[in-house]
Amino acid sequence: MHNLEIFKGSHFIVGEHMYIIAGLGNPTSQYENTRHNIGFEAIDYIAKEYNISLNEHKHKAICAKGMINGQKVLLLKPLTYMNLSGESVIDALSFYKEDPETNLIVIYDDISLDPGNIRIRTKGSAGGHNGIKNIIEHTGTQVFMRVKIGVGEKPKGWDLADYVLGHFSKEDRVLVDKAMKETKEAVELMLTEDVLQAMNLYNKKNVSES
């Protein structure tokens, strides 16, 4: 049984299934607009597009419930710092009794993709991403939907932490802004149509553009 809540505007009456959409990043102003915080940016963008106010502090996160194309969602920005993202995600999943394999979407940065490219997956390893690694550890599964947003490969000789905690160039910023719109559209498809359709559309699109 799900928690019963009242729906008026962005509140809920009955507990049907809810999608938890988590964007990964680090809290505090020093990390704003860095490559590693692209997941936070995506959640902010989606919230703005759907008039969802991110003003609750629950599940070790800033979060808010709302509707996207008729689907109930919880937008989640973990405040645990990247390496402990799983603590927030599992708290929300447990509270709403949702299955990560069907009702979790995680949005995060990927250094193996060019800036502005996105890639959708339904499962996979952490691939060196500590936030995803921690989510896998806490949920006990590698099977959950994800949207990777490209931030570009680190230059030779750079420290990885320095690179992902750095800011985008003006040129890359333009590409990343485009990726925000595509991420929102991909999430819409994942919620209302079919994740495979979203994969076919956006993964092929980005391969052809690369």
C-alpha cells in the first residue's frame, strides 16, 4: 500500500505509483553550474517547465511532488553530496514503496559523452561515477533508468576531480543548455511512452551528431 495523500494542485489523493526522478550533484553554492552538478540543473529545468516548486526538505534532499504528462513524480536533488547519493534515493524509494527497476530515473554527468549529448540507459554499472555506484549499493540493483548528460572528456593531464568540479566554457554552455531541453523531452517519453522509444530517438540522434 502506498501512502495516501490529498491531491489539489501538486498534492496527491491516492497512492498510485510514482516515478522518482533524481538529479545528482553537490549542495552549496561553490558547486553551482559545475560539470558534476548537471543533474541538479536538469531537475531545476524540469521543475521550472512544469511549475513544480522545489521547496521541500525530505529524504535527505530538496524535493517536490508534481505531475508530468499525467504521471505523478517526485523530483529529487540529494543533499548528501555526490558520493552518498544512494542514501537519499533509497530513503525516497522506501518511503513511497517504489521499485527502482521500474520507477526510478537518475540524471547525471558523463565524461565519456561530448557536451550537449545525452544517452539513455535502463541498466549498467557505475562506470566510475561515484554517485551511481552509491545508488547501486543502496538499491541492490544495476537495473534502473538513467539519463546521462555529456560534459566532455577531461583534458590530458588534468585531475578528474578538478575537471568535473570546474565550469563549462561559453561554447560548451550553449550545448549543455540544449541538452536540458532534450533531457526534459526524454524524461517525458520515459514516463508516458516507452523508455526504448526514448533510447532509439535520443541515443541515435546523438550518435549521428557526434
